[in-house]
Amino acid sequence: MSRQDAVARASDYFDRGAFRADLARRVALPTESQTGTSLDALRAYLTGEIIPNVERLGFTWRIVENPVPGYGPFLIAERHEADGLPTVLTYGHGDVVFGQAEGWRAGLAPWTLVEEGERWYGRGTADNKGQHTINLAALEQVIAARGGKLGFNCKLLLEMGEEAGSPGLRAIAEQERAALAADVLIGSDGPRLSAARPTVFLGSRGAFNFELEVDLREGGHHSGNWGGVLANAGTLLAHAITTLVDAKGRILVEGLKPTEIPAAVRAALADITVEQNPGDPAIDPAWGEPGLTPAEKIFGWNTLEVLAFKTGAPEAPANAVPPKAKATLQLRFVVGTDPETIIPLVRAALDAHGFPQVSVKPSRMATFAATRVDPTDPWVEWALASIKATTGKTPALLPNLGGSLPNDVFALILGMPTIWVPHSYPSCSQHAPNEHLLAPVAREALQLMAGLFYDLGEDGSRIVKARAA
């Protein structure tokens, strides 16, 4: 059988309703990982859904307990066809964010797949149950089309805690380094650049949250009696923040910015337009680093955002000079920024501008490192060509996702190039009520992943040799 057969089988899997049936069962499992009370559901997703699926595909498997107490387990599975063949690692997560049932509009619910036109609603349809269901189904179609063989070795890592910050994932990668070793990661998470355009991204921006706090005294004091002679914590903190980022969102601390956008990254982003879809906020053209395109600002540069700011009692203001103020800031950063330097750089900037009374410390949220494969890597060129051969469309190439995901586990700990092919789109409402998957995108994704995995069986050994050379 041929590549065309694999793609046709993927189309048929969608058209006869098998994909919808598989996804509906998986959506029905309330695999919330952030509550700390859903361990049975998290494990049931693996034992009831994914393990029977991978057994049918000829994988051996084992469940690995999370080294962090209270969080869901991991599934490691492998289909080994022959020594000497290239090995691909694929990844997904079966956990989801809170269902938020009260926020879904009438007729919708988080744990029921509801089809309305091209939109398929349900928690996890886009993030990430729909995406790894597509990839597993594509592998199955390729095995059938190639007479029972993939033509490469395949490993699967499925975690059940990504939405809780992937607790235990890095420890598992260190512990299972040999079991997860591969020539390349091909995974699916996050959105395409747009619904109409297949997308490849090669890593993700890092994320580092930190807290600024001013604590001057106990209790507020009457603003009429004491205003003008007592330092105001809110005023101090507001001015302290303006030493880090200005009124147009431009980072003012040199060490918190990249030194440049590499030529290969700039070339890739020259083809990228940040589209505005119905319901999206309007881009502020004067916001952020001057001289950069919107795509360069999102995918090629660092951004410093004030996520929260509190002083006094905003819900019931009192006529008192506030004694305390607190803000949480976030630096999204590209490759080249060392997260270990962020706190010292912020501390030095505050001191240099006369704000020693403003404390700075990392927040408790997970920190993600920045990763990015060279856009000229042979795996990248191969993936783009394969997707174009299937869809007839030139894929968007993003050197890294604007957001963050645990790609550092694969790129830095396991040391492999990473190719991400997302199957969602920017307006999918992931992490919010009314999350949905677009049916045309899912169908096209099944086709292009079947083509990609078929081509891996044909070209994988050549790519491995090209990278070695």
C-alpha cells in the first residue's frame, strides 16, 4: 500500500465517525489535574482508554507513578520494530483544566461532546485529548497502510498533570532517560497560527513569574491626618514597576531582553502574520518593543507583563494611606535569557533607581525554560515538506510557541530536536468554558499526521544520517 492509502484511511476514520466516538468517550472522563481529588479519573483515563489503544498498535507499556505525591501517573509505551531504525518519541497529556461547568453556555457541558456545525465542544477536545487522539489514530492508519509496519520505532509519553504544571515530569525524564531516548520528538499541543494554516513550532518561550512587595508598616493611617508625610506603598510599587517596563510595554532592563533575533528566526517570522479573528482583542500597534513586527514581538522577543497588582482594599477603598502593596509580574522569554539571572537583574534595577524597600522573589508557579530548534535543522525541512505534500498548503513555521509548555524536558534533559504540529486554533477557548475543536482542522490533522508518520518510515534513517553529518 502507499502513502495515499495511509492518508485515505485517516480520512475514513474521521468520516465514518470513529474519531468522534473515541473523542467523546475520552472527553466524558473528568480528568481535572488541578483539584488534587481526581487521581482515580486520571488513572482510569490511562487504563481504560489509552492502554487498550496502544496495545492494539503493538506497544508494550507500563505505568510509572508520579514521584510528587498527590499527582497523576505517567504512561510510557514503546513499539520496537528493529534495531537500527530511527526512533520517534510522541507526547501528550490526558489531564485537563477545571471543567467550569457553570460558565458553559446553554446546551453545552464540559464532560459531554456536543457537535454544533464545525465546532465540537467539550473539555479536552482541543487541549489535549483531541490532539493525542489524532496522533495515535494516524499511527494506526500508517501501520495498516504499510502492511503492519511503521518503518521506525515509536515511543509514547503521556502525562496526567500538565495542566497542574507537569509535577514530576522532569524527574521522570531523568529517571527514564534510556526508556525515552529517541532521535526526534513529534508532538501536538497548543494552537496553529490560524485555523486555515497548518503550523509547525520548534519549542516554546520560557516563563518566569516573580513577586514585588512593599511592606512599610502595620495598618493603614488616615489620609487626611497622615497623607503627605507617610510613604504610600502603592505609589512606591507603581513607580518601581516603571523602572522595569515603561508605559508602552517596552522592557527597560537590558539583561531581561534578548540581544538580537537570530537571522534564521527572523527569516521564518517574515512569513508569519498574526491574524485577528472574530472575538480576538485588537492588537495595540504601539505596544511592546519598537521596530518589531507583531510576530517578532510574540515569537522572537521577551515580554514583561504585570499580571496582578494590589494595594489597600480595591473592593472597598478606605481613606487611608496603604501600608502594603504587592504585584506579580511575568517574563516570557526566548532562548538566550537565563532564568537564574532574572531575580538578580530585577533587584539591581530596583536598587539603582532607589527602591530598596521593594522586595523581589520568585513566585511558586512552575518555571519553564526557553527552547528552540534551529529552523534550518533537517527535521524541520522534512516536516514542512511532508505537511505541504499532504495538504497542498505551505505550513507556518514558528521558531517557538509564544506561550510555554514543558519542551525543555525533551530538548534539554533528553537532548532531542522537537517538532510540534498543533491541531487546535487560537480561538478554541482552551482553559475556558466552551472549549472546542474544529472538525475541518481535526480531519486535516489526521491526514497530515498520517502523511508525516508514513514519510518518517521512508525518510527517517536519511534524516538521522544528515543530522549526524
